[in-house]
Amino acid sequence: MQRGLVCGAFGAVTVVLAGHLAAVAAIGGASRPEVVERFLASDKAAQSYRALRRLEARSEHREAWMDVWTEADASGFRYEVASQGGSGYIRSRVFTAALEAERKISATGTAHLVAITPDNYLFEDRGAGPSGLAWVGLMPRRKDLMLVQGSIFLRPEDGDLVRIQGSLAKPPSIWIRHVDIDRRYERIGGVRVPVLLESVARVLIAGKSTFTVTYQYETVNGQRVGSPVARSNSSVDDTDSLEGPPTGN
């Protein structure tokens, strides 16, 4: 049963990763804080990129990592595993599942269902936040596993998104009571891109499970911005990758 709970926690983090790669788009609506209007009106997200992602996950009894080359453009999202190590079970059930979920969202055009827009969220001005950033409360319009109850932090001068912090609006299961996320953005090549995702799931009996993704960009909108290098393969543990589906959720 504990194994199933840990898998469920990682599964919740998988949903977070897929959901929060959605585009931020402007949709008209009622009056909102001025900085939010600037945020919604901004068009600074990357239209295409090639990046090396470093994925790491850990539970009480398992851990794994994977370096993955990812690309996105008008034709969709693609990925290629460069190197990996650790638990085969986590690599298959968490990392590959997350990448496939992102590919599906890109292919089906459903990103708008989880984007930070007035269709999905209410916004509350909470004044100044860390380092002088504008602190805006994020309140989901519906209880949805892929939406976040929490805050966004924006640059006050232009509304540029710097950070998303909060917890899933809906618990993934009765066993997984809370999933926290912290996602960071920077401007690289003149546009906004994600650079870090940290997520922690608190699971009854099984304890805490963490999932971290860092992004290193090679190109953004056709402009070369870096030269990331994947790690070498480590000793790979495949002993748990062939077991049947988890139970206990």
C-alpha cells in the first residue's frame, strides 16, 4: 500500500508539471489590479525553444534523475532522453508520464484550461511581496487538480511573471492531502521562460515526496542563449520498473 501512495504522490506532481507549462494568455473580464492587467497584456513568452531539463524525484525509499532535451515550436512539443539514473519505476511512472502529459496538452490545444487567465482565476491585490515584487493572490474559479490556490509575483513596472507559489486547488486523493508547488521564471533572450519547478507532496503513511525540474536553455525563439551539457548515465536501477500497477490509491 505504501508503494501505491508514493506513486500517487509522484502522479500528482506529474500533473503539476504538465499543467504549469501552459501558456499565459490574456482574456477580457472584470476590473483587476493594474499590475495584473499589464501581466495579462504582456506577450513575452517563448514561441520556440530548445532546452535541457534536469528532472529529479525522491521519496522515502526511492530516488531517480533524468536529463532530457526538450523542444517546442509551432509544430508541438518533443523530447529526447539524454541520460538517466536511479529507480526505473520513478523514471517510467513519473518522468516519462510527465513528458507525455505535456506532449498531449500541446497536441490537443488544451493549455488554455490551466493557463493563468481570468477564465480560470480570480486575482487579488496583496501589495508588495518579496524583493519589491507585486504580490497577487490566485484563486481558482473551480476545484481542479491542475489549478493552483496561492500567489503570483510580478514585476510592478511591466507585470512580468517571476514566480508562482501555492498548492493544488484539489487534493489528488484522500491519501495525498496536500501538494505544494514553487515555480520560478526569468527572462532569457528577451522573453519569459520557466527556470525551476519544485513540488512537495505530503502523503499519509508514506511521508514526503519531492519533484524538481531545472531548465537550461540552448535556444529561445531561434536565438542561441546557452550551451547546456547533459550528465553522464549513472548506475541505473531497473529492478522495480517491471512491477505491476500500484495499489492503495
